Amino acid sequence: MGQYGDEATAAALVERADELVNVAGGRWCEAEVTRLRARFCARNREEAAALLHASLAKAKEQNAKLWELRTAVDLAALLRDQGYYEDACKVLRPICEWFSEGKDAADYIAARLLLSEIEERSSQTAAACDAGITPA
């Protein structure tokens, strides 16, 4: 719903999913619900970043690589938007390198495209700094 502009419904669905996780005890999807909470329920970037870090920690704890990949993409995009290209690469590169299969999956392709974009911006920023130019 949120991808199609209905963020209020997306937020309500995320809240309901969180309730179901808590009631049913199905912790296997907790990292994904937290990631979606960051995307559709966070009031600001700081709250979104905190939720994404929590989601990433939970995914790593559970060895849930798909949830880790999705969260890393969202966190890297947030960092990129703030101009923290090296930090974004540090978040996204390790999980992308972990995958040896499924490289034709949409989530992996999106992650690699974002990583390539961030690496390009990072190198442009470094080159501009070396030349004494303040990047835009």
C-alpha cells in the first residue's frame, strides 16, 4: 500500500502486523515488521534510522539474510540521502557480498544497483574533495 502512495493504510497494516507478532509470538518476521515500521510509521529520519538499526540487529541475530538485505537497502538509502556514502557502503556491501545464489532476485538486484550508485557518488565526492571542490 505504501509503495502506491497510501501510507496511512500501510502504517495501519504495519501496526496490525506488529500486534500479531506480539500476540502470536511469531518472531521470525520481527525484523521485517520493524523495517516496515521505519518506512511507513517513523516520524523523522532519526526514528527511521533507529528502527532500521534495530531491524538489522534482529535480522543478523536470526541469520535472516533476506530481511537483512532489505533492511540494509533501506538504511543505505537513508544514509545516502544524508550524504553518508561511506557509511552506506559499509552497511550494504557485506550483505551483498554474502549472497552466492539468488542474484537474479529483485531484492538482490535492487541492492546491487543501490550499492553501485552509492559507490559512484562516494568516488565522485572523494575526487571532488581531492580537487578542493565542495560537492553539491
